[in-house]
Amino acid sequence: MKAHAQSQLTKRYKLVTEEKAGGATYTPKNLSDFVAEQIIEGYDEAKQKGPLRILDPAVGDGELLVSLLEKLTVKSCTRIEVFGFDTQEKAVNLTSARLRQSFQNVNVHIKLGDFLEFAGNYLDASGSGNLFQGPPPEGFDMIIANPPYVRTQIMGAKQAQTLASKFGLSGRVDLYHAFILGMGRVLKPSGIAGIIVSNRFMTTKSGCAVRRAILEQFNVRHVWDMGDTKLFEAAVLPAVLLLEGADSTKRRIKDKARFTSIYATSEPAEVCSSDPIKALENTGVVEVRDGRRFLVQHGILDNGSQMDGVWRIATKILDSWLATVASHTWSTFGDIGKIRVGVKTTADKVFIRSDWKSLPKAERPELLRPLITHHSARRYKGLRLEKLWQIVYPHHVVQGKRTVVDLAAYPRTAAYLNRHRAALESREYVIEAGRNWYEIWVPQDPDAWAAPKIVFRDISEKPTFWIDLDGCVVNGDCYWLTYRNVSQTDLLWLALAVGNSTFIENFYDHQFKNKLYAGRRRFMTQYVEKFPLPDPQSRIGKSIIEATKRVYLLTPSPEADNLEKELNQLVWQAFGLTTEKIGR
């Protein structure tokens, strides 16, 4: 990496490692022990030549290395050499002293420096960036790591682009993506790595590049999706990857790479365990000591036979369930219409208000339009708050092309926006993109707002889809779906029923497995566009459409609640399923 860019990046993620050294993101002892055990179990001692070389690229307080060395020294291994990096001097000194005191027969080399710089230059002919004074070309036998998580927004665009270029990444780069691939460069072909990461990369579009790169640089042995176990105080849903080195002739997914998942559930427990880590030894619903219950599943890693495909757990029962759904699927949400996120103003305090009536009529902008936000969320029929929340919307369509309005034609709007001109012009990226200072950053299609549309929340524990027939603008905290063919209005009602069903909750969890804390789900375009639809011309399809219209008209009422339960069952039946429970 260029020196300046690397220096800036180091400063930015140094803040993360400072938190780690201060105890905020320590790896829990039971998790570090678990990762260490998996590494040792997966390592082939028969291939060991010379001293055993171990690396932790972001040592923090050294808990991971302690766990690994404790278990290795018990086995009376050959000579051990430990290497580590950290950008925080306090962490380097603490870990070095801790390891030397506890493991006096181990050669300890912990450096104050940047692992990414080392990894980025490791394969260079010059050997520059080699902070270890000559490690063998084949690299390390074991790597144990919990790399820092820093997203593009925090790193800054230039630093993210530098990382992307150096490590072959694309999209929204997270720092831990680069760490994973850097580890791939320095791991021996016969080596084994145990890495704690965020599970986001397995299911999101931004994870495509790193999923592909992992499969190109490693053989995947086992994936543990730790879900919402809350192993860390930070709001991170962790995963553990057990990866082995791979040379150019063996870069593939390990045959039937194992996949284990554990997620909170309210189902009755079948067995008890001391904690979520120990619960992984079971299958089914496990209750842990603090009263929480988790569903533990064991299967194989399925990426849809695509190098950058979403990673999910596959079991015979789950695959059979999904096959039944597929055999009863007529189309998908993405086929019937375009799914878009709502508008992004990047200056909400100026454009969006709920107190417009407090302004004198002579000062209220002419370009106010009713706005749907997450405050409007209610299944089937949204709460009528559109007259409360309104947005200044300075865009229209001229000759089929979206364009910004001429403010001269709207004097009250011009006066209002000019009062906030300094704030709006501070959005330098708007000006640099050749846009007018008063534009909304992501306005979407002005003509499309008038059409009937389904609106749904971005983040929600339960799916919350409702229909808008009033031509409102949709805010960026929601997504919206309009049909492609204006003659197919009934398809929106069909999608509305499926979207609000408990069936779709199960489909989402089985197909995407991207839950946040407290059981919340992300309803983004990449997931919702794959939601299935039954045949609208079938008997049951027609029944669903008519029942959905009735629920909409009757909401809110006890009668609508009862009818919604019947509608929910119809959706399950439409996909060839008679029960909401799925066996394990």
C-alpha cells in the first residue's frame, strides 16, 4: 500500500484495536477455547516440518493465543514460534509479557505494526514490509484471529479503495474482509486457520467478493454461524470459519464442508447445556443456563454452486422443505415488479418534517408531498400518518426523463430551501456529481409514486408489508414494490399476503439466515426479490387475493385479525405445506 494511504488506514482502525485492548471487544474465553480446539483438531501433524509457526494478525489482549498455546503445550508439540501484530502499543506490550510469562518455552514475536501492510507485500519479490525478518516463503502453520470490523463509512472511501485494489475486493469493503484474504496469503498450503468474523459477509451483496476470494484462497472445512447468541457485548453476530490452506490445484469448497448454526428460538427445549458454545454439541432446541433457548442445526455449506453465492446451511430436511416450496412457486416478487429503497435526502432535517402546519401558509413550500416512513408501518394497511409527515420533493419527469424542478416556478419552495442553502450546499458530493444544490440525493422515479405499491420496513422482527393507494413518496427507512404490468394489480395483493405470512418468516430464515439481535430481520431488495409467489390463477391463489383485499378493507378490526389468520393458513397451503413446523 502507498505509505500515506496505509498510515491513514492504520490510524482509523487503531481506534478499534484500542477498544479491544481496553476490554470492550475481548474474545470471550469459552469462544477462544472453542476456536483453538477446532484448529488443533483440524491440523494434520504429519505434514509438520520444522518449528510450529503460529500467527494472530490482531492480538489485542492475547486471549486467542493463550487458548491455543494452552492446548498445544499440553500435547508436548515440537518447538513453537508465535507471531502477532497490533497497531496499539499497549496491546503489544501486554500480550508479549503475558505469553512470555505463561509459556517460557515458546518463542514470542509480537510486533507493533500493521498486518495488512505485511500481508499486502508478502508475495512481493522485494519482500518489503516483512516485519518478521525472514519468515519462510510457505508462511504459517496455524492462524487464530478475531480481526477488527471497520466498515467503509468509517475507513473512508480512499482507504477502502486501497484495500479493495490490494486484496481484490469490491463493493462495500469491511476491514475484516481484507484481514481474511491477507491471512490466505500467509497461510501454508498445509496450514489451518480459525477466524472469528461477523456473519454478514455470508448473506449480503457486499460480501460477494470476499465469499469468492475465500473459496479461491482456502479450502473451507467448517462454518459455525453463532447467530444471536450474544457472545460479545458489541452488537455483532459472529461466525467462526475453519479454513485450510489451498494451493492453485486444490482451490475449492472442501467436499461437504460442514455448517453449524445456532439461533435463538421460543420453541420448547429438548436438552440443556451450560452455554451457547457447549450447546453446539447437540442438535435441536437447547436451553442454556441463563434460560435462553437456541435451535442448533448441523448440515453442509451450500452456496448454490456459485463462487460468490450466498452461504447457507443445507440439511436433508431443509432442502426437502425448500424443494416443496420451489415446486409450488409460480414466480417471485422480483419478477412481478421492481423493488427499490425509498428516497435518500442526506438532509432530512431540511426536506422532511412533521410540523409543516406550524409555518404560515405563505411560507409552506408548494412542493410538499405526503411521505410514508417506518412510523406508518402496519400490516396490510399502513397507519394514516402521511398527512403528518411530508417531504419537499423538487423532482418531476419531463419527456419521460427525471429532472429537477425549476425553483423559479415555485417561489415559496425556493424561499424555504434558500433559508437552508448553506446546509444543503455542504453536501459536497451532490455538487461534485453535477447536481443542483437543492436536489434530493436519491429521489427515485417521480412518476412511479402514483401507482399502487407495496411498502415494507427495512428492519423488523416480523415481516410488515402494507399497500399504498394514495400516491405517497416512500422514505429511505422503507422499501417499495410496484408492478411492471399495470394490468396485474392482483399480483400486489397476492404478494401482500405472502409477505405478511409466517410462511415467509420460515422461508427467510431457511434461505437467507440473516437475523439481527432480538430476532429482527433485514428486508432488503436482495432478499425480498426472491420471495416466492403461488399461481394467481389457481383456486387457492384467487382465494388468497380476495381474502387479502377483505383484510385490507376491514383493518383495523377483530374481524380482520381473524381473517388474517385464515389467510395465513391459505398461504402455507398454496406452497404445498400443511404445518408451520419443520422437522430437524
